[in-house]
Amino acid sequence: MQEAAGIVIRDHKPSLIDINAGCPVPKIIKSGAGSALTKDPEHLYAITRAVVQAAGETPVTVKIRSGWDAQNLTWKEAALAAYEAGAKAVTIHARTRAQGYEGKADWTILAELVKVLKNKIPVFGSGDVFSPEDAKSMFEQTDCCAVMFARGAMGNPFIFRQTIELLTTGTYNEIDPAERIRAGMEELELLIEDTGELSACREMRKRFCGYSKGLLGGPSLRSAIVKAEKASDYKGIFSHYLL
């Protein structure tokens, strides 16, 4: 991790480095990474400290979960380990590793962590934020410093713009359907460059279900989306919006 951080900073000069100690995917936690680090604060401290030392002036942040399972809620120990190792902010997804993405995120834990790290470092919130209204509620209920969108931004990258509008003006504009589909096609093109056409088109099936949410004829659109395997398939499906 220390060596990787050095390479990233040297070659790409990022504005920050975020350590993901929240991923619940089995192949990740099996290696001791992801949310496995949340139940091992000493290891999380060592990794964070090593990355902080390699990062120099570049801020290092850490994302954690509330714990391994309901019987092992180690969010406080993990967050303090990250802080003591030099992290500049901590994000908490207030679900356990055992929950994965099921059940409900416990925002009371987020609110408690805000109190624990008050006057130390900022705390960001994650979990069950699928709309601008959700983000506003998270701020109001927890007093966190920022909100991290995850699944809520899949197929809806406009959620960032709309949330800023809501927080600053009290309302936000709906996104024109054609703009939504154009954004989806742009994402598809970028993904094709990265992973190849077939892989990208299959990955974009679930994302285009998000982009097309609420459009006229939604069920038939999604029926076609889940069969798409080429960029031309998507262009045909959304030809009406790409004129």
C-alpha cells in the first residue's frame, strides 16, 4: 500500500488518496482487505500510517463500515485508528460487513462518530442516500460534514448537481430525458475504451436501467436493455433520445 501510494502520487498527482476499508465482497475480505480491516484496527492503523507517510502533503482519507457483524461493531476503534494514523477524514457506511447492502443503514452510528471525532477530523456519511432529499436528511440528522454517494449515483450522475441545488436554493431541476441518455452513452463509450465492448455493454445494463428510470415505456425499454451486447444495441434502443 505504501509503495502503491507513492506510485500514484508520482505518476498522477491526485488531490487525495482514499483507503476503502468498507468493501464487503468475499474475494476482497478473504485477503484481509476491505471491511476485514474494520475488525482489525491495528492493521488498519498500520496501513493508514504507511500510506500517510508515502503521501506527504497529499491528504489520506479512510472509509469504514460500522463493523463486521451485529456482534462486532468496531466503528469507533476503526475510526480512531485511522485518525491516529494521520487520516484527514473518515467516511462511514453505517452497515456491517454481514449486512452487505441489505437492511437499513444505521445513521445513529454516523451521528455518534461525528461526536467522537468532533474537533479532530471531518466525518462523511454513506448508506441509503439515493436522492437529494436523502442527502439533506443525512446532514440534518447526523451533523456530518459531507455525504458520499455510491449506488445512488449509478445511472444518475446528476444527483450531485441536484443535491447542491437543493442545499443551496431549496429546490432542484429535473434532468431532461435526452440529457440523461446522452450521459449514459458517454459513460458507455468510456467503459468500452477501458474494458472492451462486450464487457462494457453487459456492465451498462444495470446502469442504463437507472438512466432510463421514469422514461415513457420504461418496462419495454428495460426488457431490451438487459439483452444489449453491442453499443449499436443501445443506440437503437434510445434512438428517440439521440436525435
